[in-house]
Amino acid sequence: MDSSPTPDDPLLQARRTAEAMFDDDRASRALGITVASIAPGRATARMRVTAAMVNGHAIAHGGYIFLLADTAFALACNTHGVTVAGAAEIVFVQPARERDDLIAEAVERVRFGRNGLYDVTVRRGDGAVIAEFRGHSRQLQTRQG
Amino acid sequence: MDSSPTPDDPLLQARRTAEAMFDDDRASRALGITVASIAPGRATARMRVTAAMVNGHAIAHGGYIFLLADTAFALACNTHGVTVAGAAEIVFVQPARERDDLIAEAVERVRFGRNGLYDVTVRRGDGAVIAEFRGHSRQLQTRQG
Amino acid sequence: MDSSPTPDDPLLQARRTAEAMFDDDRASRALGITVASIAPGRATARMRVTAAMVNGHAIAHGGYIFLLADTAFALACNTHGVTVAGAAEIVFVQPARERDDLIAEAVERVRFGRNGLYDVTVRRGDGAVIAEFRGHSRQLQTRQG
Amino acid sequence: MDSSPTPDDPLLQARRTAEAMFDDDRASRALGITVASIAPGRATARMRVTAAMVNGHAIAHGGYIFLLADTAFALACNTHGVTVAGAAEIVFVQPARERDDLIAEAVERVRFGRNGLYDVTVRRGDGAVIAEFRGHSRQLQTRQG
């Protein structure tokens, strides 16, 4: 009982805000993206590369790699209240292939004023880096608990 | 007859290389992306925002905006031979909504050595800017005609 | 007389705001940077690469190329009122050398809300591209004429 | 004696390559930039903001913040042999002021083929973040010991 989270437990609140966003994100769920973990300023999301995401050589379209990273970024920055993605950069390190299980781990780098900067690394199941993403967020409203 | 393109007509060759790439790009075609125009160093692609691309508020996932821009970029840089996207940056100017017809216009900014830099503007049908994208390409092999 | 600018002539106002900023910019002036032209959303600045800006092989430090581009960007975005640089990307196309006369031309790409995006190309006197820069601005206050 | 580095000690080699680059970098040294530490894939550089680096409000020109970050980046990536900066992004978190002692810490994020990606955080002496920089390097030749 003592260990049960209080109404303003930061971890619980972070999860609630991010999960509300994800429940609303039909696009990510339609692609089979799942949330692996959420904590304040952090989130991990997974996606399997399907036949619909690849070209004739079974290499994933870079847009889907970006999409997975962007979803993890949105989950992480929404743990601080309602935020929007203003901009992002991505570096494609190596191709992903059909049936690869990809894991995108988003970590807050810095927050200042209503702005935030998040680094997302997309890895294959065996740990090999597929892409490095950096997202710029902007908070729309403060969280009211 | 005189006006028929010769085997090494640059416009024809650009189209052939880019179209071969697009034929191979099942991911883009599965999303209903179509090619509107191709010329050396330039390409325009279209996509309608579908229900599968949006969240519960009918706003398109940024990942799909990126994907459209990335496809136009790939078409434009492949007019110079087989190239790969090494990195990209995107700025989200305003949200796109379900049923919006989006047009991504990619224009080569500079090429140097085997590298290229392309600017892509994503617009709604009425001309309003949705996103600005900049892609970094790297040529894998020279075109041999 | 009819052609004399009125107090709220946009070109005149753009110049005044940007020139006030530049007069204040001791850092840029100390490097010998000069303003070649200013118009709403546009500016051109020049800099000669000096011995203090290069390494032992007489190649300019990339930081000085960035600095020139950043100055042209600041001039261009300040034609719309007091703005600050929030972020920037630069691609180094080829090295500049001691005694090269560099010209940075900044052009507004898009403005939305209080945000702006500017493209700056840095060229050598002979027109060769040295760097491509993209700056993200944010307006602090609206101009009150 | 046993602990003395062997000729191919990686730490020693990293230092030698980076220090050779820095000795050659007259531009950085002319600004009073000093190297605080070097290890394979990592480097820390310091710079005091001088009167020549600021505007009339004693706020440092963003170009000098970039220059310091770029120098730390160059030191870090040159620990792997001769590399060049191909591109970089910077986010300005808060202004630096005259007489601030700035510390730029560069850390390798990923290397792939001849490419590398480095994150550089610029902090004030009290630890406050001034800027976040990400640099893209490309190796020109392999190190031959």
C-alpha cells in the first residue's frame, strides 16, 4: 500500500500522458508499433518490418524507420505534457530488412523553456544500429496533473 | 522524328533511372504515392492522407509526411544514377489532415563529388506549406548510360 | 517625391531593423564582415578569409564559414523584427582558403507563426559553392513600425 | 614500466593524431581554445568568451559557440585517423556572455563505414547547457599507426 503511487507520482503521470497520446495514434498502431517502456523523458517503441514497408529488394523504406523513431520521440516528449514535434533529423546508418524487429529508444537530451531535444537510436534486435534521430519538441500547454 | 529523344537524352535517362527505382519501391506504391513529374535533379510526388495515416484527431502522423518527402527526394537524386539517402532533416510547418492531397516537390540544391543535397517542400493542394525537408544523398555508382 | 519611401515602407523598415542589429554585432564587424544587400527576408554578407581563420594548410576553419552564414541569416530574419537563431544546419561542400572572398546569401524559405526557415548559400567570389546552411529563427516581438 | 604505453597503445595514438591536428589548427588556438582531454572517440575543449566574440549586449555570436563545438568534434573524430567534418547541426539553448568559460564535450555516437556521428554539448562553467551540436564526419584515410 505504501508503495502504491500517489496521484501525482511523476512516473505514473508520465505514463498516463504518453499512453493517452499513443491510444490516440491510430497510424502507429496500424503499423503494429508497440510501446515497450515509458518513463519521464524516455520511451521505447518496437516495430517489425513488414512486406508493405519494403522495396523489391526487401529493404525497408527510410520513411518507416523515421516513423518508428518519431513515434518513440513523441511518446518520450509527451511524458512532460502535450507537446508537438517541430523538427527532426535522421541519419541512416544501415538498411533494415523485411522481418527485422526494430527497437527505437528515445532519451531526452535537454529541455529549455517550452522546447526539448530528444535523441532516438533505432536498433535491430541484435543491437546493430539502423538509424540515429534527433527530435525537436515544443510544449503546447503545461500539464495540470 | 528529329525531336525523338536519342538513347543518351538526359531527360529520358533521368526518367528511366528514377522510374526503375519507383517501380521497385513497393512501400511507396502501397501508400498510393504517385509520381507527378521527373526531370534531371527534380521530382514531384503526390499522396492523399488516408484514415490509416492519422491519429484520433484526423491529423497525419509526421512519419507519413516524411515518407512522402523522402520518396520525392529519392526520385530526384536517382535521376543521376543509383544513389542512397544518407541523412535528412524535416521541419513540420503545419499539420496535414485526412483526405488532404499532398504534393512533395524535390529540387537539387548542390552536388559535389558523390554527394548531393536536395530541398523538398511538401504542400497541400491549395499551396499551403506542410513541411520543409532537406535530404543528403550519396551516389553508389556512376550511371553508365 | 512620390517615389520617396513612406515611414512604413517595407524595404526601408527591413533595412533599418537589420542594420540596427548589425551595428550592434561587434563580433561580425571585428571579422571584417560587411553587409552587401538587405531586403525583406533576404540579406547578403561578405567576408575575406584571413590568416587568423585558417589552419596550417591555409584552409578556413569550418566555424568561420558557419559564422558568416549565421550573420547573413540573422540579417535576413531581423528584417521582420527582432528574432533569434534557434538552430541551424550546415553542409560543408568544399574548403575555403586564405584570401578567398566569401559571399553568403540568405533567403527566407518559409515563415509560420513566430518561426522562420532561411537558406543560406556561401559562395567563393568565382561562384563555387563552399557551404549550404539552413537556419531556424524565432521572433521575440512583433515589429511595431 | 609495465604500465608505459606500447607504440600501438590506442589512447596514445588517439592523442597523437588529435594533437597533430590541433597543433595545425591556428584558428582555434588564436581564439584561446585549449584541449582539456582526448581519448578515442572523445574530446573536451575550452574557450573563454572574449570582447571580440560578442555583440553590443555582451552576448556571444552563435558562430563562436559553433566554432568551439566544431573544434571539439574535430578533435574527437581525428582520434580515429584523418577525418573531415561533412556537416553539422546546432541548437542554441541559451546565450553565452562575455567572460563565460565554455566547455565543449564531444562524444562519438556511432561509426559506420568511413562515416561517424558525434554529439557535442557546450556548457558554461557552472554546468548550464549553452548549445547541443551534432557533427557528421568522414574519414579520408585509415590510420597507419
